[in-house]
Amino acid sequence: MRRIAIATSATTFLVKAYSNRAAAYNEQKNYPKVIADSSRAISLNPTYANAYINRGVAYYYQGNYQQAIADYDKAIELDPYNANAYHNRALAYTRLGNQQAAQANQRKAAALSQRQLR
């Protein structure tokens, strides 16, 4: 049992390390590295919503809005209370010209943000 616990905590550490580095690469606008590190994090833990959000941001800035939306969809499936995922998905829908979906996502993001302030 101890080996399983150590392996699990090591995997958790790696997932967060890859995801955090991906976020730093996003700040540097190094989108291929964001995608690579986020994908590594996802391969280690496919239920880690932040990795999908990081990768979605990179896809968005590369102009791959459909792939960004797919990653935001997955992040929302995993964490339906994540306002950032809804906000980012609204931006991608805006770029695709789908104003109705963009507005619905922005309203959801705003409602979640208000809820978190309470």
C-alpha cells in the first residue's frame, strides 16, 4: 500500500508541475510547449481540468478555436463550476461567430463568478 501511495503522490506532483509549467509557457506565448506539457499532464491524469484549460488557451491563441472549445468542454465536464472555462469558451465561440453560444457561456461565467464571491 505504501508504494501505491508514493506513486500516486508522485503522479499528482508531476501533473501539477506539467500544468504549472504549461501556464508559465502560456504567459510566454510559447504555445507548442503549452500543448506538450498540458498533454503530458492529461496523459497522467485525464481528470485534471486545469490542464485542459491551459491547452485550450494555447489552441485559442493559435487560432484553433474548435480544438480550444473541445478542451473547454472537457474541463467543464470535469469541473462544472469553473468560471474560467466558461469565459474562455465564450471567447472561442465569439471568434467562430457564434454569438448566442458566446453570450450563454459569458452569462454562466458571470453567474459562477458571483457565486464564488459570496
